[in-house]
Amino acid sequence: MSAFHPHLLQRRLRLSRTVVLGAGAALVLVFFRTQILDHSKYQLQSETNRLRPIPLPAPRGIITDRNGKILAENLTGYTVSLLPAADEDSLRATLRRIASIVRLDSLAIERLLIKYRRTPYLPVTVLPSATFEVVSALEERRLIFPGLLIQPEPRRHYPDSSLVAHLVGYVGEITETERAQRRFASVRLGGLLGKGGLERQYDDSLRGADGVRFVEVSALGHVVREGGAASRLPPVPGRAVHTTIDLELQRYIAQIFPAGQRGAVLALNPNTGEILALYSAPGFDPNAFVGGVDPDYWRRLNVSEAHPLFDRTIQARYPPGSTWKLALAAMALRHGVVTLRSRMPIPCRGGLQYGNRFFRCWSAQGHGDLVLADAIAQSCDVYFYQLGLKLGLTSLLEDATGLGFHSRTGIDLPGEITSEFPGGTDYYDRAYGPRRWTSAVTLNLAIGQGENAQTLVNMVRFYQMLASDGRARPPYLVHPAGGSTVSLGLAPDQLAGLRQAMISVVERGTARGAGRFGGSVAIAGKTGTAQNPHGPAHGWFIGFAPAEKPEIVVGAIVEFAREGPYVAPLVTRVIGHYLGVDTTLASKIRIVLPTDTAPHAMQILPGIPGEDSTIVPPILPPSLPPDSGNAPPPQ
């Protein structure tokens, strides 16, 4: 049969028609799937090639003091970024071209490339805080810098800088370690996070939620325009945080605190626990951390012997010295061991012989026969040596633990450390071996030395109980903690007696000369001198006023101050300023540097004689047990 037979031609025609129709149907199905069923998928791929997502950082919530004055705010700044490049080499080339304008060295370029490797889908922030001059120079050359992105962003600012540094903290870029924490899992890489102080404590409220916008780019990566119809998610600003701080009082403390010296001051309302001022010296500039801290500045902060990043109100422990004597007196009164008119069997003649050791009083001449109230006013060590023995080591340790001297206060700031105090006699068994110690340890504990190291905030919390109704109110800056069950357990007349003894401290005792302001307001307080193995002793003073109905309690620790009485004028001036009374008498007291001590030591010369520090003969280091059965263990 011929190949051109009509029957064969008809069959080939049907086959061709079937193939064409099948191919057409397949094409229709493919087009239908592509344009209808998978429309969103391919549109997204197309938009991804054309549009670039740009994070919109949320403005952090402002932080204010009790009167609405700004502690932390946001200013408008400019951020210079580069959109994600096709590869790392392209980004490196662009960074090298832009380096001369934004001042990038090779090390900075490598750091930016490391960021790019971690998040290749996000813009690389080249300059987080650019000046107007830099922005202008870049805009003039925009065409030669592929992917250049300049946008206004909120920039954190601390108007009072270093004097609120430890209180407010600072912000910085989140790290991989932080992002692994559940609390910060929602924060994008490159996002900002609170790094200390209130910024860290209340970061969840202050941070808000970042938004996103889209920009359209050309095939060469140049920004053409905004993304047009592409969805835009605006940022959600963070919530404001209103604190209990009195900024004017904070500024006053920073103004009168001895320049160049180390220490801390804490003021609070004894009836509520509201913190009125929290100051630690030396400080640092939190504004220097905004947009990334300069490596040289960071290095200087870390190598400084003064440790300016260290918050001495909650992160430093000091022997409380004679400020502890009020705690011992309260314990003894609570147990009925003594009354405010009780005397000790042995009068003070400059020291106390206990076993084969002679424990001295700060006054070599002695104080004679004293009652408890006068022993507090004169800070007589011999009286409190005997009071500690009367109370007994077991009761002393139990009561001190119950009053919170072995715990944190719960202040709403990150980083508070636990005060140190033996939890029981087993502490000495572990430290020196069973029966390798005697009750002589009580003598050191009785005067605020030995195995006793307290934070400033914890000591102020104790004096808050003395200044109120005897109940503890945890200190706080924003939100009060849960109710505390800690109480001194003293009768109203006992509390009143202790307050009267503390008035005597500042009117005729170890802090005499820093007492009343023009006779109008009485201040109650207690000095303390903490022995320091590294140099001159540290000075304490904690006081409150008006003594009859306290409205403020202020505690101060000044390192290398030598004696507590030299710190008293600092506190009394703070109290007078807060109460708005005449501080003429206190303001005449000058604080000057010593001339006969090491350069780092400090001497405050108020013209007030007397010292309440206790001199104990040299004791073996902690790693060695005492060489005598009746010798106290090392401090």
C-alpha cells in the first residue's frame, strides 16, 4: 500500500492532531498551575528579586524619674547600611570603596563581613550613627555604591550621661548567646538589647516590636524606590518606664561626691521602699555604647583599676564595720539579753582580753562604763564584744540570717550579688575543721568584721527597718516586690530608743558636727569603718531623717576613706537637700584628698575628730587554721 494512501494519511492526521491537542492541554495545565495555583509562590520569587526587606527598629520606651524628667530618650539618627550582595567578594569591594568616607579600617571591614556571614539576608549596618556630613558625602556618590541604604532610625540618648549610668544601663547589639535565651528569642540578629540597669531589667517593656519596609532594587543592586504596593509593617514603640528616682537628688549626689573617688550612695523612702537615688562612682558614659562602643574606650573601661562598669551599690561587698552594731543591738533587745540601759561586766579600758588574744577598741583611752545607748553613740567595741558573747554565736547567726544578711534584697536591677554571712556553725567546721575554732569568732562578728561582707543596698534595707515600723520593705525602682515577712521584732519603745541612740551618734558621738541643720531637723545615723587589707579602710555612714518620723534613709560607702565619721557629712548634706532644710553647717565641711597616703587612697576631712574603726592584731590567712585553740579564725 502506498504511503500516500488516503487511509494512512487519515491515521497520521489523527495522530498529529492528538499530539498537538495533548501538548496544548499540557501547556494549558502548566500555565494554569503557574499563573493560578502557584501564583503566590512565583510572585514572591519575583518580588524577592526586585524587593529587599529593610528592618524598621522600634523606638525604645523612654525612662523617666518620679517627676517625669527624662533619664533615657530617643533622638533621630542616620544609619548607613548595605543591602545583601550577590556574594561576599562584591560586598568586600563595596566596603573598600566606601571605607574612606565612613572611616573603616581592615579590621572593621572583617567584622562587617562576619556579620554578613551570620545574616546574609539582612542589610549590613556599616555606620549605626552617621553624621550629617557623612550622609551628605554618601548621597553625592550614591550611584557608585551598589546597595547603599541610608535611613533615619531612633537613637538612644541619656541626657545625664555618667551620673545615671549604673542606674539606667545602656543598650547594645544582641549576641548569639543572648538570642539563644528564651526571653530574647524574638529579637532579630542585629537588634538592640538592654545591657545593664533598667534597660536590661525592663527590656521586654522598653524594646517594642520592630517593623519592616521594602525597597525596590535594580539588576545591579541599586535602590530604585520604595516597594510601592508591597506590604509595610510599622514598628510598635516600646512602653515608657516610670521610676521612683528623684533626678534632682541624683544630680546633687553626683555634684558633691568627691571627684575621682570610688564609692556609692543609695537613698530610699523607708516607709515604701522606693529608691530615690542610686549612685556609683566612678561611672561611665552610656552614650558611648549607642551604635557600638569604640574598642579603645571599652578596653580602657575594662583595664581600669577603678572598675567603672562595677555598680558598687549592688555588686560590691564590704565589711559593714560599726554600722553592724545596730543589728547586734536589735538582736540582743529582741531576745531580752539587754535593755537600752544595760551595762557590761567589763568597762572599756581600750580593749578586751579574750583567751590569749587582746581585742582592742578604736579608742586606746577607752570609754569606761557605758549603757547600750551610749555604747552605740560612742561605737565602743569592748561593749559590743561582750554583747556578742552574751547573745551567743548560734543566736547571732540565726538572727542575722533571718534578717536577710545572707541573701539578696530583691531590688529590680540585674546583677545584685548575695551578701556574705555564715549560715550556721557548720560554716566554721568546713572552713577550719571540726573543733578547730572557738567562740572567739563572735568577737569579730559583733563589730562587723570577720566573715561578714554586705552590699550597700542590703545595709540600707536594714536601716530602713530601723527608720520605719521595724518591717522590711524591699527596695524598688519601678515595681515593688512581693510583701516581705522580715521584721526586727522590736517593741515601739525599743525602736524609739535605738533611734535616740543614733541621734546621739551625730550630735555627740562619732559623727558629731554633722547633726542638726539649724536646729530644725534631727538626723539619726551610724558610722562604720571597714578594714581593708589592700589599703586604707573604707568609710560607712547610714542615716535617716527626720529622726522622729523618717522620710528618707541614705547610705554611703567611700573606699579608702579611712574612717566612717569622714563620710557622715556627705550623707547629711544629701538628707538636707532632699528635705529642703538649711545645709549651711554641713556645706562648710570640705572633702579633700590626703597628702600622706597612697595616691589611690582617700581622706575626707570634715574637722570631726574620732575614729570608730577596730584594730585587731594580725591573724592567719584563711587558708591556714588558727595556731591556738582560743584564737579567733582569720577575718
